[in-house]
Amino acid sequence: MEQKSKGLNKAQKKFMIGASLLVIAIAYLIFVGVKASGAYYHTVSEVLAMGPMSRKTGLRLEGKVAPGTISNDAANLKLSFHIIDESKKSMAVVYKGVAPDMFQDNIDVVVEGSVGADGKFIATKLLTSCPSRYEAAKDVKKST
């Protein structure tokens, strides 16, 4: 009678190596995905303090649209405005695309893009939010 060795045979070793590589690849993809989607929102003050480092792409900037600064070139789908933060620091933003329906003065916005050489924020995405509009809808439901 042959005595079987207690170790793994050649096929089992290949399976274990393949499974380990698959687990490592999946873990890496999860890590990269979370890192890319977990972008931090910066304030105008933070971006201004970054100096030349602010020229990296993929920045997200949050704040309010400064009243009276909206300039909309509808023919070229070019929108420019200033965004301000709580400390009243201001930065010019240029966005090329269709403006969201709720876009107006004093509305909270998040823009994603980068800072150009001229110091303007070149937005590739523009998102608006209006918490007061949603809160009012909740209050209406409660009163009925």
C-alpha cells in the first residue's frame, strides 16, 4: 500500500495560488474603487490655500452661488458664476454644459473639476441642492 503524503498535491497547490491571486485582485479593485469615489469636498478657502497644488484634477468644491454673479451663455452652453464659502471667500467657476433646473443665486452647489492657470475653477460636473425645498415638502405631509 502506498502512503499518501499529508501535503497538498500539485493540482491543489495551483488551485490555492489561483484563488489567492483572485482574492488579491478583487481586494485591489475594491480599494481603488473606494478611493476614487470617496473624493473629499473642499471649501473655497481650502482650495485657495492649496496654491499650485489646487491644479490637480478631480477636486470637488462646495459652497453657495454668490448673488448677482451668474452669467449664462445659452448659445454656447457656457455658465460662469462665483462660489462662496462660509468665510465669504470667493472663486470664479466656469462650467460648460446644461445648467441644472434648480440653479440660481444663493443655492448650495458642488462642482467637480480643476483650477485653471488663471485661478478659475473649470467644472466638469455641476450639482445643486436645495434642502429648504425638501424640508418644506416634509412639513406639508405632516400637516395633513
